[in-house]
Amino acid sequence: MSRVPRFDPVIHAPGRLQICAILSAAEEAEFAMVRDAIAVSDSVLSKHLKQLEEAGYIKLRKQAHAGRQRTWLSLTPAGRSAFAAHVAELTRLAGLTAPPMLGEGFSG
């Protein structure tokens, strides 16, 4: 069942949009990989993850590995649906923009 395209303010923040995009392409991703991919600190990523988790869009899984606790992230079915609807709405909005006029925006 496809959702009606909808702009989602929880997902729309640049960091959360990037997180959802990364997670949409994988079953799950490790915290440090996502942190490095979007170039934020642990605390900034944690804040974004908390908002996404509170919305029911992601789930976290903690697992000990080589004596260290690692956190794995994944989109929930609701998160995948919300992200797809958000991207569809962004695509729809982008389609409403007027095409650039010939020569407009070129300074060369």
C-alpha cells in the first residue's frame, strides 16, 4: 500500500534526512558509519536518532563486539513508509518549480 506523499518535518531536517537515506539503502547500519557519513559528532547523531526513534521511524540494536558495545540502526516499516512519502512529496514539490529560462543563472 503506498502512502499519499507527505512532507514530514521529523525527517526533513538535513541530518535526519541523510540518516533515513542511508538506512533506506541497507537492512541496518552501524552508528559510527552513519556518524562519519553525515560528518557529525556522536551527540548530534544521538539527538537525531532520538527524534527518529520517538517518531517510530528507526530502531536501535546494541551488541557487544570485541569488548565494545556497538549500536546498529535500522528503519522500521513505518520509517521506510514515511521516508518514501517524504521523498515523493519533495519530488512533487520540485516538479512545481519553473524551469530556468535559457541563459538564466549562467554567468560565464
